[in-house]
Amino acid sequence: MARFLKGLNQDIANVVELKHYVEVKDMVHMAKKVERQLRKGHVRPAFNSGSLSSWKPNLKREGTV
């Protein structure tokens, strides 16, 4: 199941991994359903995979300029 999930489009995989499934065939049906919904625009990707995040690490250390 992990290999199947890894091979999916990232947007589809993000949604499918949040759903409940027991067998691979359940994952396949879920992935097909999510893919159809993404095409129609009914589902947004679950996570932002781009660099649009406003969080930035504080790289300043004490004792440095």
C-alpha cells in the first residue's frame, strides 16, 4: 500500500492518505474518486507543496552578528 501511495500524484496521495482504507483496492477506488474531484475542481490539494509558506527559520545564533 505504501508503494502505491508513493506512486500517486502528490495532490491525490495527500488526500488519499487522510482517508480510511483497508485494502489496496480501496485505495485505488479512493484515488480514482479524488482524481475525478480534483479535475472538476471540487477538492483542493490537502497540503501546500510549494514555497508559499510564510514561516522562516530563525538562523541567528547568540554571540554572532
